[in-house]
Amino acid sequence: MTALGRLEPKGEIIKLSAPTSAEGSRVEELLVREGTQVKQGQLVAILDSRDRLSAALAEAQEQVRVAQANVNKIKAGAKKGEIEAQKAAIDRIQVEQDTEIQAQQATIARLEAEKTLKQKHNKQPLLNFKHR
């Protein structure tokens, strides 16, 4: 059974009607009795579509949460120009390191050559000069 109704409190009339939907909703449980004072926003009835609608609400809230997380991730992400600048800085540092490595290798080679020369020089027999 589906019906429209109204509550008539003292002083004013409040019209109530079930939500319009293709599936329809029925009052599953009435939470107030005739003559009961109610406050604004107070729950007066539970519809039989409550569980279905609660699940739909929860799903919609999850979709909003995921979408907001994606928006936050995009906002927090670096701009293309910033990414390119960081890549350029990395490349520059890599070139500097490569140059430093080559300089160190050249220094090592020079020191090894000097060491080899000293060793050869120390192995040569000393010329014996006799004074007369």
C-alpha cells in the first residue's frame, strides 16, 4: 500500500510524501505516535528502501573519496616543467661526477707512472766515480 499523508501539529501543517522513484518506497516503521512532539530533523519513519539507499549512498561517498584522492594527487604532483628541470639537474650532476671520476683516474695514472719511474731510477746502478 502506498499513500500520501500529512501530520497536523498545533499551529502549522507539514505535508509528507514518500520519495518519488521507479521502485517506490513504503513506510517500514513509524517512529512517532499521534500527538508526539517532534523536532526539526528528527526521524519520524523508516522506509523499506533504507538499506538499498544507504548502500547506494556509501558507494557514492566512496567514489567521491577516490575522486578527491585523485584530485589531491594531481594537485600535489609536480608540473611537467618542474620534472624536466629535475631531470636536467640530475643529468648535470651525472656529468660532473663522470668528469670528476676521469680526473681522479688521470691523477692515479700519473702517480703510478711517477712511482714506476722512481722504481726504475732506484734500480739503476750508481756510477762509481773515483777521485784521483
